[in-house]
Amino acid sequence: MKRMVWVLALASGCVELDPEYVPEEPGPPPQMMRTKTMAGELPVVGIDSDRAGGLWIAYEKQKGGYYVNDEIILAHVDAHGAKVAEFKLSDTYAEVLGIAFDGQAVWVNYRSATVSGGIAMPYVRAIDVTSGLETARYEVEMDISDLEVDDARHELLLSSEHEGVIALDLATGTETWRMPGAQSAIALTDDGKLWLASRFWAVLELRDAQKNPIATYTEDVTDDHHVSSYRLFLAWDPTRHQVIASAENQISWLAIRGEAP
């Protein structure tokens, strides 16, 4: 079966939650609390902040047979969940996992794209948000599961399930550094801190700008399931100073419990 990736918006899909809301679940309470949620129509395969309180979101839906082209629709939703822009792309033999917004383009991760001869050639490409045209494309390693952009260093960060975090120069695609690890998703804060989602447990790790561990927090976004099965994605909302996480068709804004949201 082929896959069709949709990026859609729900005009009334945002729900504000009481900042002191505590989810009922057995065992120790999570250290992260949800302050806002958005329900998607389909399973999410990529999110990123638009840097103004809104989001770029990718949904997935299978379409037709194996030889039917994928359709990818990139849509921008504002802080209220209303759709303000949309782009439809046409691609073949690809699975999309992870997107990132650099202020001018949305980077899309093609995890298992196949070219002639049946050779898998994973790559990322940038789609200009004004024209909808491709402006850059770089081949990447296997098993990339999420993307992020570092504005300060002009780098594209790749979250690899087995190789940790890999940084590429945005202008050339040349690797600049890598950090060992095994996480499923990443998000970068305004001051260069890095959030990492564990591949196997319902925890988020925070590292400083020098990539040194600061803290590890439990969270309930994946309801204790392995996040690799849930395709967890992270983003950072600079307007709320909160982590955004998606699992299945739910998107949640997370704050550290005890801190002002």
C-alpha cells in the first residue's frame, strides 16, 4: 500500500487546559503537564512551530496501491488552529517522518524513499512556504525520525534512532557534528537547549547548549507505550516557552510541573 501524507488544520481543534490539570493514571505522576491540546484527524507524522504560536503539521493517510503516487499537503495553522496556508506536493515511494521550519521553508524528511532499481535513498528537502517549490535537497542516513532547525548555527538537526543527533549545514548539507544517543524526537529552545524524547520510555531529557544533560522528566503523552510505535515528534513553542509533542493524533503543549506556564 502507498502512503498519503496530509498536513491539515482544524479551525476549532485547540483546547486550553487548566495549568494545574493532573491526569489520572496509576504509578508516579508525570513531571510534565499538558497546558493545551489539539486533536488531529489522522495520525501525525511531523510537527514544528511557526515561531508565532502556530504550527506546521503533517498527517498521514494511505492512498491507492503501491504504484500510486503519494500526496503531501503542507499546511500552516495559526495560534488558534485556523489554517492560513496549504501546499500540495506529489511524490513517489516515500514515507515521511518529521518536518522542521526554518523561517522560510519547511524541511521534510523522506525516511524510505525508493528510486529506480529498488534502492532506498533517504533524503530531506526544503519547500519554500511562499511558492511551494523545492529549494534544497540533501541525502541523509537511514532511520532519521525527526527534524529541527538551529537558527543561530544555521544547521538542520536530524534525530536518528541509532546514531543520535546529526547536524547538517543548512546551506550545503555538510555534516558539522553529531551527538551519540538513541532518541525518537528532538526540539531546540530559544537559548540553544535541546529536548530529546526517549525511544523506549515516556521520558523527555533536557540538555544545555553544550549538549550536557540537565534533567530528565517523565511525561504522559505516550501513555507509557514505546514511543517508536507512536511516532512521537517534538517542537518548541517560543511564545509559551513550552515543548510541543505529538503522539498518534494528539498534539500537546507541555510545561514542567511547578514552573509557571
